Amino acid sequence: MKKIQILGTGCPKCKKLTENAREAASALGIDCEIEKVTSISDIMKFGVMMTPALAVDGKVKVSGKVPSVDELKTLLS
């Protein structure tokens, strides 16, 4: 099972990234757990300076933007 982490404080962009990630994983039939990381200190541990960011299995894949569902499908597959 993949672990998808949404790094952000809960802004509208973070919520959109969560929706897009869930939709992309569902479209690909990926079994995943989506976790929201909202603590600034936890986000800093990933080395992320701009949110929202997306990490898959602990590795940051995107930072500072909200990728489309299609872009996320590529990142997740």
C-alpha cells in the first residue's frame, strides 16, 4: 500500500491537492493511505519550503503547486 502525504496547513490549495490525489489514486486502482501533514515542524522535516506539497512513501514529489489529476497519475504510477 502506498502512503501519500499532503503537506500543508489546510489552505484551499492543500484541500484541492488532497482531492486530486484521491481521485488519481482511485482512477489508477492504487491501494493507498492519504495522510495530511499540517504541523509546520513536520513539514520542515521533509525539507519543503513551499506548500502545498505531496510526498509518496516519504519522498517529496511536488512542492509549491497543485498538479492536475493527470499529472498525479503519472507521479503515482
